[in-house]
Amino acid sequence: MTADEVSPDCEGRLIAEMLRERGVIDPGRLGPVIDLAALGLVSSAWRNTCVEDWHAEGRLHDGDMMRVNSHMTWRARQILHRWMTETGLTATGPLSALDDVAAEDVEWLATRVFRWLVNPSRRLITGVTLAELARGDLPEYEDDASLRLGGFARQAADRGARFGMARTAAHGALVCPHWWGHPRWPDLVDRLLLALEDPADTHWGQGGELRKRLPREPPVVADRKLLRQVLRSRPWNLTSESATWLVTAGIGYLRS
């Protein structure tokens, strides 16, 4: 059976299973699905666009990319939760409540997210505006974001708001397991702290070579209690130096 031959019911079950197994959430609860959908939207309409080229060119270093991604996920959550309130939904309600949401309401949400993402005066957590980061490439990013968010809106129009939101959440669950905002993130933070205390931890490779090559720990990293607090709540508040150190230390490759 090809992907095109999967029945809607079967696809719905597969998405629910992905949310349960990879997203570590109850796929029938609205709030957790919305939060993962925020992760999926930022991943698809920001990170996996021409922004990746900007990253490769050095416009955003690894540590700052981590800070920007986490901050944008937090902001996307706020936008989605406000939208829920406006449409009469509650985070504690069932996912099936989306069945009563019109496609036009989802289209308005996609438009709102698009306008936020492409706003040239939007200031990233690093301090630069989107226009300053884009350096004349903003139209290309606008096209990429429009394509991804248009697809999100079309899913809801074709298959209903519940399917569109769940599928976007499944994307976040699958591709962003090492991002702030993923349900696995707190466990990964704890795993990092264990590794930092043990130079012989398997995370550092044979003979602890990765740990030996790292520069001296920045003050925030050296303060383990503070590091745990910042990473779990607002990693975008890390200094650029600290965030870069953590990325170099392999925070994106930890295994819980």
C-alpha cells in the first residue's frame, strides 16, 4: 500500500499513534496537541525554509539558532492559545472539539502566524530584526512561509481542523524531539546534567573525547541549578556563549 492509498481512518490512527509514542502525549486532548502543533509550525514555516541557508552562511550561529527556535515556539504557543480562546476552545477540552471549528477560522490562524513570521520589524531574541537577518532575502522567506502555512490551512479545509492540527502536531513530535517545547525536553535536560557531572558518561564518546575538547564552561553552565532552571523554562534567555557551548556539547544528540 502506498502513502496515497492510506485511508483517512488509517491515517488518523497512524497520526494518533505518532503523537502517543513520539510526542508522549494523549492524542485525544486538545492542549497538548496544540502545543506540539506550535512546534510543528515553527519547524516547517521557519526552521525548514531558506532560513537553513542563512544558518549555513553563518547569519545565525548554532547557539543562537537554538535560542531563536525555542523563543519562537513559545511565541507560537501564545498565538495558538489566543486563537483557541477566540474560537471558544479550552486547552483542557478534547481534540474532537476542533470538529466544530470552521476552515475559515484555521485559515485566519494561518494568516496570523504568517504575518507574525514575515514581519520585517519582528525582533528576534538575538536582538536583530528579521529584515536585518534576511539581508534582502525576505521575499524568498515569505514565499517559503506562505507555502508551508498555506498547506496547513488546506489540510484543515480538506480534512477538517482536527486532522490538520493533529498532523501538524505529529510533525513537531517527529522532527523536533530535541527542541524546547517537546514533551521529552525536560528529560533531556536532566540527561544533560547527568552527563556534565560525569566525564566518563557514554555521551562523551570513547575516552570522553568530546568532553575533553570542550572549552571552559560558561558561568551559566557551571551553575547546574541555574542551568536546569533556564533550560527547562526559557532557554532563549541563555547567553549566546552558553547556548553555543551547549550545542557544541551535543545537547541536540542526547539520548534519554
